[in-house]
Amino acid sequence: MIPTSACLLLSAMLFCLGMLGVLLRKNALVIFMSVELMLNAANLAFIGFARQHGNTIGTSGHVSAFFVIAVAAAEAAVGLAIIIALFRTRKTLDVDEVRVMKH
Amino acid sequence: MNASSSPLLNYVVFLPMAFAFLVLLLPGNEKGQIRFATLLGMLVNLVTGIWAFAAFNPAGSEFQLEYRLFWLSDLGISYHLGVDGLAVALVLLTALLGPLVVLSSWRFVEERVKEFHVCLLVLQTAMMGALCSLDVMLFYIFFEAMLIPMYFLIGVFGSEERQKAALKFFLYTLVGSLLMLLALLWVFFLSGPEGTRSFDYAALYNNLMEANREVSLCMQNNAHCSNLSATAAALLKWGPWMFGAFALAFAIKVPMFPVHTWLPDAHVQAPVAGSMVLAGVLLKMGTFGFWRYAMPLFPAQAWAYQNVLVALSLIGIVYGALMCLAQKDIKKLIAYSSVSHMGFCMLGMLTFQAEGTMGAAYQMLNHGVSTGALFLLFGMLYERRHLRNMTDYGGIAKAMPIFTVFFLIITFSSIAVPGTNGFVGEFLVLLGTFKSNLPLWAGILATTGVIFGAAYMLWVVQRVFFGPVTQQANAGLKDLRFREFVTALPLVLLVFVMGLKPQPILEVLSPSVKRYVARVHQAKPNPESNTARELLRMHVRELPTPKLAQAQVDDSQPLNQPGERQ
Amino acid sequence: MSASPSLASSMLSTMPASTASLPSFSLLEFQPLLPAAILAVTAMLLMLSEAFSVSKSRSYQAILAAVASVVAGFLAFQNTQLPVGLILDGRGVMDGFSSWITLIACFAAGMSSLLAFGFFRQRNAERGEFYGLLLFSAAGMSLLAVSNEFITLFVNLELMSLATYALAAFWRRSSRSVEAGFKYFILGAFASAILIYGVALLYGATGTTQLDMLHHQLPKALEDTPWLTWPGLILVLAGLSFKIAAVPLHMWTPDVYEGAPTPVTALMSAGIKAAAFVALVRVVLHVGDSSVVFLHLLSFLAAITMVVGNLLAIAQRNVKRMLAYSSIAHAGYILIGVAALFTANHLGNDVGVLSATNVANPTAETLRPMALQGILFYLLSYAITVVGAFGVLAAIEKREDDGAADAWDLNKLSGLATRRPGWALAMALFMFSMGGIPSTIGFLGKLYLFKAGISAGLIGLSVLGVLASAAGMYYYLRVIVYMYMKPSPETEMGARHWSTEFVLAASAVAVVLLGLLPGPLLDWLRQAALFAPN
Amino acid sequence: MEKLFPEYPFSIQNIENGLWLIIALPLLGALINGVFGKALGRKNVHWVACASVGGSFLLSLLVMWALGNVNTSVFNPFSPDISRYALSADYGTWFSAGSFKVSFGLWADRLSATMLLVITGVGFLIHLYSTSYMEHDKGYAKYFCFLNLFVAMMLTLVLADSLVLLFVGWEGVGLCSYLLIGFWYDDNAKAWAGRKAFITNRIGDFGFLVASFLLVLLVTAAVREAPQGTPVSSYRFSTGLSEKGPLAFQSLSALATTLAATDTTAKPNQETPALVMNRDIETGPLKGYSYAGVLTAVLLFFLLGAAGKSAQLPLYVWLPDAMAGPTPVSALIHAATMVTAGVYLFCRISYLVVLSPFAMATIAVVGCLTALIAALIAFAQDDIKKILAYSTVSQLGFMFMGIGCGLFWAAFLHVVTHAFFKACMFLGAGSVMHGNGDETNIKRLGGLRREMPWTSWTFLIGTLAITGIVPLSGFFSKDAILFGLETQQLTGYVPVLHTLYWLGLIAAACTAFYMVRLYVLTFEGKRSPLAKLPHAHESAWPMTLPLVVLAALSVLAIAHGLPLLSLPHSPHHSQTLMEAYLFPVFNVANQLGADTQKLLKTGLDKTEWTSLLWTGWFKAWLIALVSGGISALLYFKLWRGGRKFPAILEPLRRFAQNKFFVDELYELLFIERAKGLAKGLYRYVDAFFVDRVAVHGTAQTVGFLGRVLCWFQNGNVQAYASAIALALAVGLTYALLQVLS
């Protein structure tokens, strides 16, 4: 059996990767995908812990993961729409260009 | 001791507000109507003010004409009005200045007339409210609310640099008063266990009285420090900070020495009406605050920091006067003279002794009359020439003899020539300083103020009124118009009335003075002062203190608190 | 009002033993959800109307949205009287606090839809989705307020946020609006991910996502698995701090507030702030007692949020941006109240300059209601004020200025007092209220908060708070300077619209009236605060 | 005595009740002229003005009469005794606070009555004179308003029964003086002179106030610590205090008596009471100071006050400048009345003065130095009014010497005689100016004796009087003072007084010299070619009549100085009329001086005393004669007609002409310093440090921080995300630290 700690380690790595993606990548779409990666890291953690805890009181980790997936989907819908709108106004997806408002 | 309830003060406070609404309803271009309505409002206010003064019985209980309603009980606040001798005298002064202020601006303000007069009326309400409040939070509300109309008066209707000056005035005052607010909340929590606390002045004071006594005993003798009550211990430790916050707020308003720099700017930029009210009443809020709140609530700290405050007052007296000698701008000079004069007020109050305190109280009124009149009169000149520098004038006496006479009389009042009102106040303050526990040199230093006062005021007179007419434009100036004459006359007459027949006013002030001294002295038992307990405790009409409703969980309530679930 | 026995039994049925069978819920338990339901249904109706409507006129959309908000708000108000307890198997909570936040959300939604009415009418851009999204957002806030479980909380937070991302970017033609939506979205999603990862970690440490249970598990978890629990707590706190715009997670605020269409900004500053705070308070209430670290963290957050928010605002000439920064500062003040929730447990500890000096020997029983009441009142007062303030900006904003760099420069306010005296007066009132000058509701709000702060012994923090708010008064006054003391330019004013005027008038009246005669409001809020859970 | 002053048919009670009228009449006159002056027209204005002062004069005569009556006595509120030869009236409380109280109480004894007569009498004459002198002035009504006001204030000063009320008059006369000096305000120099006078007086007032406050403390301390049986510990005293306050003169008198009674310096064997003059005060603000010490301080502060008002060193500088006012004003205010207020003050509190020999010696020294310096300056002045002004300063110095040696009556006699002859000369000078186109330089006058006979004769009488030529009044008053210096036994300071005697003689010699010079240059010889008008004209009768009357009084006043009477209780020497008349006033002081052995009459027996008196007189007379003679010789013969001053004396002359550069010295030492201090404080402390650095500095720092923070807000979404990540990292680190610890 894979220990929970391994699961956790993997999810933590995913989370950090996602975060680094958000911080470092310049393409809006890639950044958005990195966010999804972070969400999935959470999912992985939920699943791992759910297995560790078993079927306990309240909402279980499995269910949580499903909710997170659903939310991620909705986020994708809204997010992509916004990114499209952004592309329409700027003709670029480079986030460094998206800085009309500052200071 | 319970005085009967009287609604009179409600009228005193809120009638100007009612007239403000009336003025708001008038069409903006009907300047005459607006002015007249405002004047009427102020006159009505004057009548109510006189009525209140007449209704006040010096031999009666401390606070009279009380009126109390539940208001914001949840916060421990109530709508509680009432006046003591000092407050009623200041109410009279405020009411008196009201119509004069309106008259003084009859021609001066031609644009945005409506806003101007609404500001005046609202300001009047705020000032009256602050004077009549017997609930500390209510006082604070009025105290702060005063800033708004004054801010507009300076900022909209002032001279060139008006916006900066208004901003400075507002922020300066705000910093102090916000810190005071915190201290006030702190005191509130100290004043008793949950459910008994209230911002009502008397309750707050009475609740703290015992603790204050313990603190002062401890401060005099360490042996008493061993078994302090919790409140007293907190008061001992944090009292200086609380007192400091109160003192700072009021010191800024007075203004005392290092926090005075807003005043010259505000006065210079303010329109005549603004300067008059500012000098006449607003500054008194500082001294009044010290008198009513800072000292009685923290007598032990008041004693402990007496020397610091006295030093600042003395610096204020001398330094303010020296500043005057360095000014070219007349309004600025009068403003600095206020610093000096208010230094006398503070000094008198800090003697913690009957004569000095009485002098301080009287000096508050005097300063209102004489500095108010100085600004009023200079305003008349300013209206004609729109110049403020002394060098722009000279030989005015030739063109405007009546004006000159008035100005001279006020000048003499300002430098406390006997027979004018200023003398009585200043004499008593100085006498008090000598009789108090302060070192003799303090009194001697303060007395030098009489020399400097004459030096700078006569300098102004000399430069503006005497000598040859240096500028052609000044030669043709018209003397006072009838309206102006009527505006200035009451103050000029008051100078003499208050100088020659001060006793009726002093008698009204006297019980307040006695109580103030007794209250401060409870922190330092003095063989000379027999502070009867009866004199110390405040007696006011009590409403049942609203209890903060505790969580009354109904037993029949089937729902459990979530925390109980396990 | 007494609860039905069935509810009581349902509570019993949620005990661990009975998880196997589906719990049966009483109708009463759904009552707190009712406002959200109304909002959501109306939202859908509006969306559908846009799809199927043939009518050219779309005036009814705004009115409908407003009416739905009013109805929902009325129900929320009714709900404040409900008994207190957990609902829906512990996933939700029924208390006055949540109902009041719902009420604020409905207020914000109703007011912003009225603002949007005139705003989009002027730009010929009325669209049903807008109101639909707006109501969805409000529904999300309302549900967020009743959430008592992390996943529920997360989903509702997302419901609220997703709708708002879309709203922020709604003004598609404007590159600013889209940029605002984009920034908000990216950062919001980022923060959500952080939050949910924290939730996952906490779940791992305690085995539950339900707040009340977490409360009991936490002490043990902190001892057994600190490596898991602490990061989880920090991540959750960070995720929520993002939504309330606490420094240093505040940086999105000015850009988003500036770019979003002004009615949306009003919604965000009034509604989302309140909802985010209720989430934060709920979470923190359950976890905060476990360690003094939270007191430190919250005090520190409060301090830098107040100071930095005000400092940033001082440097602004762009009024809209300035108000955005000031909203950060206001979050800082509210955080004093949040910090005050915990000092009772840490009295006597020397916990640094910023916190916990024993002044009045408060107990948790007296302190918590006071702090909660303060937070609630402040949120309410801020909502009323800020809606009005952004309302004035929406009113003076002209179509030609859309997208211009100086669209909200202070100069645009020059001479407003002579051109639109009513608006100027209202704006002045809002500014005084935000600055906390007496006789406005903002003063009472500050009074409550600082009272709680002092009572909790947070002297240093309170002093910092008043100094910061005094400094803040500077930029509020500057607005007044421009309105009242600068000559008015020759340009024409934008058109008036009754709905905008209504919003301004209502807010202005409320600011003064509730500032002077809050009447039973204080009692109601006290009840709400007294019965808050935990 | 009784025979001299027959009983007056009116009841004394009525006169007592009507005391206020004396003040009220001129006050009313001032009010009428001030408010309605323009409408009244010149005739009515001076009618009102003269009538009001004249009325006061008549009332003063009544008072004088009443005070001659042995039955005139008043009840002393502070002690069970009765004060004889005095009237008093109380018109209610002025103000009261705490234990302090002042009432509008008037008190007329023989001292004040004499002053009353001088003020109203000379005042009336000067009013009369002014009607002609100011004939063409535009501010006619204003002038008489001020003049009436002055008289009212001076009368208040004299009639006051407490120091506070006296201070009202004290400041009031200063105020009127300010107004009248700057009467022609459109001349800058004149207006500045007024301000200078007022401010210098204010410095004196500062001293007066401090002294009064210290006295209050002294009374309080004495009441607290005095042993049973002393006046201040009596019940009556406490009722008096609550009725009239501690600064009433009767209270001070009781204080003095108490202090004297407990003084042990003179009676070493006496049992030591609780309150001892030289013992430290035990409680209160004066704790640690002795009664005697405080009393000396009080008197020195009063000396400062008196120096301001009476133009003594170091505050005399205002008086010469005050000559900028109309000449009748100089006569009334700056010669006859106001400037003698300081002397009057010390006479009033003589019982306190005698208790401090040190203070007395200081007063005498100050007076003597003033007399000398002023006389030296007067040598070199050419302005007729300036010379008279310096001579006034100098004469005032003599009066202070009189106070200092404890011969109050002599000092006061000099006040009276000086009032006559100096007013006469000032009015004469005014007449000269009036007739010569306002020329004041004596070098441009001359030969007026023929053209202005009345003026010149009266002036001559005045000159002789001030010089101290035998049959004239100045001789008796001045020499009484000099004699006092020689014979009074001021314990511990006898050598000082003896030194002063010689200096006083020198001053007297100087006086004779410059006064004769003045007279000669102005009236004798030929008319100067530089004169403004070719011919002078004699003035009209309203101007010459006062001259004549005053000159006559200057002569007749000798009656007061003649040692006519010999009273049984003063076996050593005979008393002068003045001394006898004022005996009830100064009796307490003399008694206390004798009791405490601080101030004693000479121990000489009658014959020694008489011979000393006669030699003293002879010396003084000789000196005046010689000095005046030399002066007359010099200016008649030697330096007449533009002859050069000996070159060797030229720098000295210049030095004196420039008033020893005292004004410049003050300017440099004090005024410039104060101005510089004010400017510096304003520029560096107020404007720069407090306002710019502290206030604006804070504001600007805040603004700067705001801009710095804004810079981080760079618009890049990844930067924002980084901030979040960073916050997270910090939070996590913090949490981990918590875990680790």
C-alpha cells in the first residue's frame, strides 16, 4: 500500500509546480492551467487522506474531490471566456502586457 | 438634589439646526432671505441662551436644566443634556456671538450664501451641543461634528491658502480627538463591571472616584499601593496614557505650545465669521474639555503632570507673545495672541486653586469677547481693503475714527487694562498662580505676559491706525456703517460691563470652580481645602442604566449551541 | 419563536452513528437558504429572459433584480429571528450573523443593480446576464454566510467569485474591464487553490472538513501532526485573506476595483467584502482559540492592512482607485475586531505591543458578542457608505471617459457642489462616514470596533488604527476639497437617472439617519452577535 | 487744629456717601465729550470738561473740610479701632473668587485729600489753559475727553481703598497718558512715544502686580501663622478679609502692625512668638522665605512699579519722549500728577515701607541716582520741554529720596510744591510755544521777557522755586528731604543716607544750574535770529491766568513747609504744617519704625537739631544760589550769542545731549534682543521646526511612503501572485517556527 505520505508528497510537489507555473509562465492560458494543477494537487491530497481516514464523519475526501473537480470545470468555463475576451482586446496572451492599470 | 427635567437645552442646542433646515429650503439666490432667516435663528438662539443663563441657579445643584433620553443605550451612550455654571456661561457667550457672526458676514459673503449660513447654523448647534452634553460620548460626537462646518467655513469661504489651512485644522484636531476616543473607551471599560458601565459623565466620574482616590494615595505613599483594587491598579498603570490622550486632544484645541501651528493658518485663511467662532468658542472647547473631563476624571495624573502642563502654558504665554512680535500679518498676530491668552486660561486652570481657576473660567469668556471682537473688527477692515499685512495700513484712525475707537477699546481689553474684562480674568489667573503650589517664578514669568501683550497689541495699533496715511487707498476708507456699528457695539459694551460688573457672572461660575478645585484636590488632600464628599460626588438625574442584554438562552429552546455537539 | 421538534430530532440524527441513512431535514432548516434560492431563481429567470425575450426594452431586468434582492433581503431579515443552530447535517449554520450578512449581500445586489440600470442604460448596454450574474454572486454570498463546512464554503465562495469574475470583465469593450476580470480571475483562482489545498491538509490532519468538529479536533491535531495542521491553517487563512484583501494579499484590489464597471465595484466592495469576512470570521472562530499564533497573525495582518491601505490611498489621484485602497484600510479596521475575538484566552500573556493588554478583564462571553457586533455593524455601515460612494462615481462617470486614463481623476469632481449639490452633499457624507466622523454611520461602526479592540486590550492596535484613520481622513477630505473648493470646469455633466439618484439618496439618508438614530438596529445586531455559534 | 478747620454744616455722612461723585463727574464729562463731542461744539465741550473738573474740585474741598473735623472717623473693618480723619465708602463687590475679594471702596484721608485738591485744582487750571491752547485743534472734543478721563483715573488712584482699585487708576492714568502722548497720532514719532510710555509703564505694572500678589500671599501666611492677640489673628480681621479682601489698605496696615509687633530684632529678650518677622514661613507658597525677606521683595517690586510710573531709574526713559503730547498734558500728567503716583503709592503703604530698611535704602539710592543722571542730561538739552521733563525726573528722584529716608511727609510736600511750580513752568513753556510758532529749541528763543511778560514772570517764579531759593516753596520741600537724609536714622544704612545727602546737594546744584540756563536762554537776552516768528505774542487770559495762579501757589505753598507748630509729643523739634497735617496718615508708619527700631528720628536734642537744620538750610540755599548764579553768569555773559562751548567739554556735552545713550543701550540690550529672539523663534522654532519639520514633515513622510508603496503596485498579475506566494512563505515559515519551538 502506498503510504499517505507519498501521496502527500506528490500532491505537494504538484501544488508547488502549479504555483511556480503561475508565478513564472507568461502565457495566460498556461497560467490558468497551472492553477488547475494546484487544484488537482488538492484533489490528490483529498483522495490520499480519504483513504487514510476511511469513511469518517461528515463530508469525505472523495466527495470533496468531486466538488473540487466540478468547481474547476466551472472555473475553466468562466476563465476561458475571460481569456478570450482578453485576447480580443489585446491580441496577445502575454501577461506582462496586461498592465494598463497600475500604481 | 435632583433637578427637574427641562427641555430648554434641547431648544438651545437644536433650534439653530432647525433654522438650518429652513435655510436649506429657501431658494439659493434669495440672499436677503437667507441672511435674515439665519439672523433670526441666531437671535432666537440668543434668547434661549439668555433664558438658560437666567434659569440657572448658582445655589442649586451642580448640573441644571437636565434632560435625558435613552439613545444608543446599547453602547452605553445616552442623550443627556445639562449645564453647570461654566457651561451655561459659555452657552451664553456662544449664543451672543451667533447673531454677530451673521451680521459680520452680511456683505462679506456673496457667493454660496446658503451653504455659508447653513454651516454657521450647524456649527452653532454643534458648539451648543458640546457645551451642554452630560454624556461624554455625546460630547465627543458634538466635539467632532464641529469640525465639519468649520472645515467648510475655512475651506470654501476663506482666503487664498484656505484649502491647506482647512485640511491642517481638520487633521490636527482629528488626530488628537481620535486618540482621546480610545482613551475614553478605555476609561469606560475601567469604570465598572459589565452592565454597570455608561458613558454618562456623572456615572463615569462617580464610578472612577474611589479608584482615583486609591491611586492618589498610592502615588503619595507607596505603602498604600499594596492592595489596590483592579480598577485602581489599571488606572495607576495606564492613567498617564489615558490622561495624555485626553490632554493631547484638548491641548490641540486650546491650542497649547507645541501643537499650536494649525491655529495661525486657520485664522489667517478663515473668513471673518470663521475666525470669530474659532477664537470665540472653538478654542474654549479645549479648555472646557480639560475642565470638564481631563482633570476630574484623572485627578492624580493631573497633579502628576501639572508641572509639564504648566510649563507648556507658560511657554505658550511668553512664546505666543514673542511670536506676535515677529508677525506682519495681522490675523496671524491675533491668532498667536490667542495662543498667549489661552495660555493664561490653561495656567489658571492648572493652579488647581480657586482664584486661578475662576480666572481661567472668566478668561475663557473674556477671550471669546475680546478676540472675537478683534477678528470682527479686523474683518471690517479686511472687507474694505482685502489686505492683511500691517504695512498695507497706516493712519487708518484718520479715515475711520469710530472704528479706531472700537479697536482701541478691544485692544485694551485684550491687554487687560483694568476696567475692561481682560483685567479681571488675568488678575485672578496670576493671583491664583502665586497662591498655588507652583513655584513663585512661574507666577512672575506669567506676569511678564502683561508686558509683551501690550508690546505687540500696541504695535499693531500703531502700525495700522497711527502715523501718516501711507497709502492713498486707505485715505478714502469709509467709517463703520450702521450695520457694522451695531455688530461691534455689543462686544465693546461687554468689555466694560464684564470689566466693571463681573460679579454676577463670577457667581454663576463660582460653584463650578469650587467643584473643579475640590475634585482635583481629592487626589492631593490639602489642608486648605476641605473637600466634602458631597461636593465631589456628582448628582444628576439618573435613568436606569440599560443593561447589556446577556445571552438569555431559553430553557425551552430545543436547539443546542453548536459547540455542545460532539 | 420556537423550533419545531423535528429539527431537534434531525440534529440528533446527525450523530456519527446515523450517517449510514440519509438524514431527514425539516423545512425550518431550509429557511436560511431561502434568500439564496430566490436570488438564484431570479438569476436564472433573467438569463432565460435574455435568451428568449423579444422585447427591446430591458428596463424590467434591473427592476426585477432589485425586487428579487428586496424580497430576499426581507426574508433574510425575517431569518434573523430564527433560532440558532446547525442545519443540513452540520454543513450549514443558522444564526443571526449569517442572516445579516445575507441582508448586506441583498442590499449590495439591489443597490448595484439599480446603479447598473442607469449606468448601462447610458451606454446602451443593458443585458440580462449582467443581472443574472449579479444575483448569482449575491446568492453565493448568502450561502457563504451560512456555510459551516469547508467544501460547502469553498463551493459557495466559488459561486460568488466566478459570477464576480464575469461581472468584472462584463464591459467587454473596455480593455480595463477585461483586464480587471482577468487579474481577478487568475489571482482569485490562485487563492482558491491555496485555500482548498489548505482544506485538504486540514482534512488530512483532523479527518473532517466541518468547522465545529475541526474546532474540537484541532488541539489534538496540532500536537499530533503539526507538520500538516499548521501549513493547512496558514493556507486556509491566506486563501480567505485574499478575499478580504488583507495586506499583502491585497494587490489585486485596486486594479480590479478600478477596471470593473462601477456598479460591480460597488457590489464587490460592499457584498464580497462582507461575505468574505463572514467566512473568515467563521473559520477563525473555530480555529483561532487553538493557539496564540492566530492572535499574532491577525493583529499583524490588521496592523499592516490598516497602515498600508491608507498609505497607498493617500498617494492616489484616481478616486476610484483611492476608494479601492481605502477598502483595504477598512478591512484592516475590521481585522481589529477579528483579532479581538481571541484575546480573552490570552489575557495576561505578554504578546507584544500590538495586542492584549489587560484593561477590563474581559471574558470570552462578553468579548465575543461585542467584537462580532462590531464587525457586523462595521460591515453594514461600510456597505451602505461604499455603495453610495461608488454610486456617486457611477453617476458622474461619462461614457466618453470610458477607458480614459484620467476617467476618475479628482478633477472630475471639481465644482460638483455647484453643479450637482445633492450629489456633492451625498459624497461628502460618504467621505465623512468613511473617515469615521461623528453623526454618520461610519463613526458608530468605528466606535463599535474600537470599543471591541480596547475592551480586548488591543491598545497598540487600536492606537495604530485611529492614527491610520486620521491619516486616511486626508484623502477623504481631498475629495471634498475638489467638490466644494475647486472651480467647476465648463464640461457638461452626464445624464441623470432616477435609479442612480435613488441609490445615492437612500444611502445618504441611511448614513446620517442610522448614524444618529440607529434605533432598534443595534439591538438586532446585538442579538445576532450574541447568538453566533461556537 | 480744630480751630483751623471749623465744623462744616453738612453732615459728614453725606460727604462720605458722595465720594464717588468726585470720580464720576470727570468720568461723565469724558463720556459726554467722547460720545457727543462732535455734536456739542467747542464751547459746550470745554464747558462740560471744565465744569466737571471744577465740580470735583469743589467736592474735594468739601472732603478736605470734613477731614479737618476731629469727629470725622471711620470704622475700620479689619480691626476694632477707628480711623480718625478719614472718610470711606463702599459701593459693593467688584469681583471675588475663592478667598479673594475686591470691592469698589473709596477711602479719603488727609493724604488723598491733598492729592485730590492738587489733581482737581491744577487739573482745572490746565483744563482752562487748554481751552485756549488747543483752540485750533481738530480733536478738541477728543482732547477734553481724554483729559477728563485722565482726571477721573487719577482720582480713582488717589481715592482707592485697596491696591487693586489703586491699580485701576494706576493703569488708567497710564492709558490716558498713552492716548494723550500720541494725541497727534498722524506723526509717527509721537505715536511711538505713546507706545514707549505705555510699555515702559507696563514693565512697572508688572512689578506692581507681582508685589500685590506677594502681598496677598503674605497676608494669607500671616493670618495662618500669627499668634493670638496680633491684629491679623483677630476675628475682626477675618471678617474684614471676607468683606474687603486682603489688598485693602487697612488690611495691609494690620499686617504691618502684626509684623512689627512680632519683630524681635529690636527686642532680643522678648519671648519668641510663633510668627517672627525674620523667621521662615512654614507653609504655603512662600514656604522657606522669611516675612521680612518677602516684604523687602514686595517693596522692591513696588519700586519697579513706581519707577515705571514715576520715571525712575531704570525706567525713566519714557518721560522725556512723552513730551510729544500737547504741552498742557505734559503739565498735568507728566509733571503734576501722574508721575507722582509712585510717591503717592509709597506714602500709602508707608507702614510697610518702614519695615524694610533695605528697601528704603534702595529707594533712596534709586531716587538719588535718577536725580543726578536726569540733572546731568538736562544740562545739555536744548528743547524747552525736554529740559523740563528731565528736571521732572530729577525732582521725582528727590521725592524718592524722601521716601527712602522715611520722611514721607517731606516727599509728599515736594509732590505738592512740585505740582505747582512744574505745572506752572510747563504751562509757561506751552505759552512760549504758543506764542512762538511751536518753537521748542531754547537756542532759537530768547528775549521773551518783554514780549511775554506774564509768562516770563511766572516762569521765573517757577524757576526760583525749583532751584530752591529761600522764600519759595521748592526750597522747603527739597531741603526737608535733604535734611531728612542727613538726620534720619535708618538702621544699618545711615552712611548710605549720608552719602546720598551729598549727592543730593550736587543734584540740587545741577538743578539750579540748568533751570537758570533754561530761563536765561528763553526769556533773557536778545531774540535769537533763528526764531520762527519775528515777534512772540503773549497768550490769552485762559492761558495766563493759570500761570499766575500756579505761580502764586508756588509761593504760597511755603506755608506748608514752614516749621510753625510744636506739638507736645514731639519734644525734639517742631513740626511743619504739612507734617502735622499728615500726622494721622503717617503716624502708624512712624510708630512702627520706632517700635522696631528700623527707622528712628534723630537722637539729637532740640538745639543740636535746630542748628543742624539751619546750617543745612544755609548750605542748600548757598549751593542753589551759587550754582544758579554761575549759570546765569555764564549764559548771560559768556556763551550768549553762539559762542562755542569749551572744546574740552564738548564730548561730555554730546554725551549728555544724547542722554548718555541710555535709549540706545536699551534698544541694543533689550528691544533688539527681544525682536531678534521673536524673529528667530518664529523662523526656526515655529515655522521651521514645529510646523515644517514636525507637522509637514510627518505629512510628507506619510505621502512619500504612500508613493513608495504604490510603486510596488506595478500592474503585473504575476507580481501580485508573487506577493501572495511570498506572504504564504512567510506564514509557513512562521508556522514552522511555531512547530519547532
